[in-house]
Amino acid sequence: MSYEEVIFYFVAALTVLGGLGVVLARNVVHSALFLIVALLAVAAVFILLSAEFLAIVQILIYGGAVTILILFAMMLTRVRDMPGALDGPQRPFAALAAAAFLGLSVLAVVSAEWPGETEKITVIEFSDLGDKLFRNWAAPFEVASLVLLVALIGAIILARGEEGE
Amino acid sequence: MIPIQHFLVLSSILFSLGIYGVLARRSAVLILMSIELMLQAVSINFIAFAVYLYPKEFSGLIFAIFVITIAAAEVGLALAIVLRIFRNKATANVDEVDVLKW
Amino acid sequence: MEEAWLIPAIPAGAFAVLLLFGKYLPRRGDWLAIGAIAASFFLFFPVLIDLLEEVDKPGFAGVASGIDWVKFSLPGGPDFNLRLGFFVDELAIVMLAVVTFVTLMVMVYSTGYMKGDPRYGWYFAAMSLFAAAMLTLVLADNFLLLYAAWEGVGFCSYLLIGFWHERRSASEAAKKAFITTRIGDVGLLIGIFLLWREAGTFDISEIFEFAEEGGYSPEYLTTAVLFLFAGAVGKSAQFPLHVWLPDAMEGPTPVSALIHAATMVVAGVYLVARMMPLFLEADPVALNVVTALGLTTVMMSATMGLVATDIKRVIAYSTINSLGLMMVALGSGSVTAAMLYLFAHGFFKALLFLSAGSVIHATERQEVGQLGGLARRMPVTAAVFGLGALSMAGLVPLSGFWAKDEILNVAGDHQNFVVYGFMMLSVFITALYMMRVVILTFLGEPRDREAQEHAHDAEPAMTVPLLLLAALTVVAGFVAFDGVGEALGFPGGFGEFLFTEEPEAFHFPWDVAVLSTVAAVAGLGAAFYFWSGAAEPARRAAETFRPAYETLKRKYFMDDIYQWAIDRVVLVAGAVIAWFDRNVVNDTGVDGAAGLGVFSGFGMKFLETGKLPNYALGIVTGVIVLAIVLMVVRA
């Protein structure tokens, strides 16, 4: 086994463990913490994929902002104090569905014929990424910023509360 | 070198875990966390495809950037809605928010 | 002649106005109805003059005018054309003359007869509608319009027979009339469609051309023509569909005069006359059927008339008798004889009915058992009635004589002597029963003093039409003469104007005339023997021939046979179908389908739990199923 494979398996295990923790933990705050682990592990996966910029973005946004958001929401909705907040009555079906999906997906991956190189990663230059982003994908870029604006405004309005507060 | 299938299987596992979480968990916040998991898996997929199969036009990378952006926006909004519901019904339990029932 | 369409259109317009606004008009609008039909009558004259100018020209076959309404081609089949077209030729003109004049007389008469009736306005509306429908029937140039008008007159007959629908017997009679003629009408429709299917058109002239070119095989044409004749059998009360006409006397007497004597019932005769070219192209058996049914009708009705006791019924039987005669004439191939009789008959039969109406109006009685000796108190009525009766019997020089003789003539020429013999016998019997009713009603001693108290000749509105019709009864027959015809502007006598294939100059066959006169006079004399005074000989004859008498009284048991068939066959079949309709079609089919919808909807609503996780599960399940399907398909 080469170095890369070892590192890959380690990072992958970490990711999966984080994911398992999110969905199976008995304590909601533990779930949130496991989510952080998973998010950071995914950032490591991005590095393995030679997408360093995305790894950094991932850490910043997810590991930074999103987790804080979620923790705050947990605090405001008093999740910990509510009983029976964990698993719903659909558990068996959920497990079944997830297992089915997993099976199908792996089957598809393994039996598919991939067009192109499946063994070697081509490193993509950072400057090329920026170039593409601001040239060919300029319009979606602008739209994305609009989406952020709208989400911001919407969140403020929704969370603001009644008149006079 | 790591074959692409490894990454794809990894993302499948993550996605399935996300599905389980969305369907089985009761609290809205927990469900949102599971959705984040699913989005992560999707990003891994996109980037893997871009880097392995289509290195010339690496649309997958760009897409992953957008996924992160939109996910952030979505989480913000979704949590605002959850807060609202919590204020109205004093619960964040999705099983109890069934006003649109028959 | 292009404006001939106005003739039916004006009464149609009057009907519409009367229907909507009748009750607001002064006198309920009877003047409007009369005015409309008078307008039609006056319009007849310019049309006639136009026709006379054209008729001499060679190759004249009538003038058509009209508008196409709906026209489309059926895929791979004949064309379908709904056309409002009007066609004027010699045959139509003769009918127009009779219909417009008699309708006018009857309407004027009705102002007196129907006075004070609570539905006076509706009466005139229905009469106008009838006039419009009848005139359309006469002038129609295509079968669809003719059939529509045919149904229209049948409908108006129903309305008017059942005019006093508070009387159970009247509404029953109306139903009977409609249903019986319906049976014939179905045959007519089948015949029309058979003809259309091969010829590809409903236009009558085009169908004639098609037939003459041999477009129909002989069997096909014969079948189609016999189906058409079925319609005539119903409408013109031939055996076996004659049973409705005596019952139709439940309607007001002017209605009987107009519809069941002069106009509607002769529609069947008109139809056969118009279709004569087709009959001549078809197998001779078709015309033989016509003759056979006609002759049977003649004999049955004449014998039944001998024992009827209601004046109107006797005249009804005499109408059936006349219709049978006309059919025999047509069966012998002569449109001339049939139409001459139709022409004369329109006048004297209407006269008979209307004068009977005067009697009924004056005495409020219809049964001869309660009448008698009315000649003293109603001399004018008695005189005109007697005139009409003698014309019916065929006494020279009244119109009935010339017309009946023409028929006897052609029967003698074209039929075997059995037919001829029966026809002569019918002359005798006709004279017998007509004189019977004259004697029993007007002569002798009054049998019911009280009814006679107020009897007097009717008011002018009723008497003037009687006198006009009586005058025509006397002179109408003379149009048969060449000289008379030419003097009036026609190319010759009746036979030179209206003919089947060759113009027939009038000739007087002495043998037929003498024989028929002898028969008629014998009948008149025998009537006096049997029924004058206390009618002892009649009573004894009835006793001696009791079975025959009973059979005649029971109308040859035809009503009983039909009733049995209805009870045992038609109603039973109807009950079965009704059960099927109620239980299978309605309960299971319609209600069941609806119930299924409701039930499944009710069941499905439980899917809407309102809970997000359930919906999410649904989505995921759907995706998984789709993925599986795709994988299987791709494999």
C-alpha cells in the first residue's frame, strides 16, 4: 500500500465516523461536534483531491460559520431539553432506504464505465480556477451573491419576530 | 494513485448516512445537519469528477464552490424558519408540526 | 317561384310570435294566425302564375331554391347535406292549393267553434305551426327537410288531438296517433337512408336521376321504396296502421277537418305520388303492395263505417276509405287520378267535418242515437252536409264523382278484375254508410228533444267557410275537363297538367260511369230502406248477422290485437331494459364509478399526514425505485 492510500483510508474512516456520529449520537451537542469532525475530514479529502482552495473555503465556511449557526439554533430551540427529540418512528424505513441507496450507488460506481482517466489526478492550477470562475462562470457567480443577499435578508425578516420587538 | 471509485464510494457512504439522518431524526436542527452531510458528499463527487475525468473544463470544481455558497445561504434561512416555528409552536420536533394534515 | 319559401315561412313566423306574445295580443292573436295563412294563400297565386308560364317549356321539372345549411363529407362514404330547399312543380302546386285554402277556411271556422275556450290562443299557435310544417313538407326538395316536416306535422297532430288534454281519452288518443305513425316514420327514415347511402345525396331530384341511370340494384330500390311506403302507411292510416285515425276524433272538429281529412293524412299519398318515378323503376311488387294495402283499407273502413254511431267516427272511416282509394289509384300507377281525388276530397271532406262540427257545436251531441231530424232546425248545415255526403258517395255531377271515376278508370285499366270488382262494391257500401249518417242525423224524428232545443245554423264565421267549401265541392271536379283547364290558363285539363309519364287527355268512359252511378244510387236507396223511420230493417239485419256485426263493431279486433302485443311484448321488453338500465348502467356503472372515486379519494387522503419525514421518505423511495428501474432497463 502506498502512502496515499493509507492517508486516504485514514481520512475516509474519519469522515465516516463523523457522519455516523451525526446521525446516531444520543446527545444533540455530540451530534454537532461529530459534524465538525466530519466537515474537517471532508476538507482533508479535498486536499487529497488537490483542490486546496476548496479545502480552505470548506474549513472557513463550514467549520467556521455553519457550525456556529447550528449551535446557536440548538441553543435557541432548546433541543436538549425536549424529550424524544432524537429518533422518530421512521427508523427502520430510514435504515432500509439508506441501505438500498448505498447498495445502488456502489453498484453503479463499480459497474460503470468511466470516460477518461480513472487513475491519475490532474492538478488544476489555481490561476486557471480563478480565470474560469470570473470569466465563463461570471453570471452564476453574480447570481450566487444575490442568493446570499436574499438569504440574509430573508433570515433577518423571518427571525426578527413580532412588530415592536 | 487512488482510483476514482474510492472517492465515489466514500461519497456514497456519506450520502446514505445523510439520508438515514434526514429520515430518522426528529429535531429539525438534526435534520439540517444531516442535509449538510449530504451536501458534503455531493461536493466530493463533483470535485472527483472534475479532477479525474474532466481536467480541461473542471466545471465540478466551480460547482463545488457554488454548492458551498448555496449551502451556507440555505442553512441560514432554514434555521431562521426553524426559529420561527419554535416560537409559534414551542417545539422543533418535525413530527409535531403537522398542521397541513388531512 | 323563388320566393315560394315564404309560403311556409309566414305561418312559421306567426307561430313564433303567437307562442311568445300570444297572450298579450288582442283576441289572443287569432287574427295573426288567420292573416298568416291568408298571406300564404294569396302568395300561392303568383307562384301558380309563374309556374304556368314555365310549365309549357320543354324539359320543365320544377324549380328549386334554398340554402345549404350544414355540409360535410363522411370519410369514405356519401356526403351529408342539411339543406333548407324548396321545390315547386305541378304536384306541389296542387297540394299548395288544397292546403292553403282549406287551412284558411278551417281557421276562420275555428274563431266561431273554439270561442270561449280557455286555451284559444294556443290553439291558433299550434294550427299555425301545423300549417308551416305541412307547407314545408309539400315544398321540401330534399328528404331530410321532408322528414323533419313530416315529424313536425305528426307532432302538431299530437298537440291538437290532445288539445283538451284534461280528458283522459283525448291524451290517450294523441299518444296512440303519435306512436302508431311513429312506427311508419321509422320505416320512412330507413328508406331515406337506404336511398342516400347509394346516391350520396338527400336531394330528391338527384336521387331520381340516380335511380333512372340504374344506380340502384332492383332489389335494393324496391326495398327502399317499400320502407318509404311504410311511412305513408302510418301517416295515411292504411291497414294495418289505420287504428289511430278514428280515435283522433277526440280533438276539436276543425282539427279533424284540417289535419285528419284534408292535409296531414294525405301527406302519405303525396309522398307516394312524388316518389312515383322510383316506384316505376322498382320491381312491380312495390306497387302491388300499395294496391293491396289500399284495397284492404278501403274494404275494412267501408264496412266499419256502417256500424259506427259517432258522426265524427263515421266521417273518419270515410276518410280512411278515401285514403285507401287514393292508394289504389297510385298502385295502378296513376298520379293523375290520385291527385284529382286528393284535390276534390280536400274540399268535400273538410266540408263534411266542419258541418258535423256545426251540429256538435249546436247540440253538444255526437252520437247519432241522440240526434235526428236536424234538417228542420239547421237547414243550411243539413244541405251542405248532404252535398258533401253525395260527393263522397260519388254522385254526378259533384266533384267526388269525377275523381272517383278517374280512380275506377285506372283501376280497370291497370288492375285485374278482382280489384275492380271490390272497388265497385266499395262504391255501393260508401253510398250506404254516408246516406245512413245523413238520414240518422238530419232526417226523421229527433231522438233527443232536449239537445235540439237550441239547435240552429251556426254564426257566419262558421257558415261562410261551409258555403265556400260546398261551392268548391260542386265545381272542383270540372278541372278534369280540358276545356275548363284551358280556360283557367292551364295547358289542358287536370290530366294534362299533372301526370306520371304522359299527359292524359280527359276521356269519359261510359261503362265505368254508368256502373258506378248505379252502385251509388243503389247504395243511397238501400240506406233509405234500412235506416229511415224507425230503422227496423237495420236492427233486424244486425240481429241476423250478429257475429259479423260484432266484428265490425270491434273494428275487426285490431285494437285488441295491438293492445295484447303491447302488453305482452313491448312492455315486457321495456321492463327488462329498464331493469338493466337502473341496475347495471346506473347503480353499477355511474354510481359505482362515482363511488369508486369517492372511496379511493377517502383512502388516499391518509397519505397526507402533514409530517415532513413521511414526505421525505416518499421522495427517497421514489428516487430509489427510479434508480432501480433505470438500472434494469439499461442492463
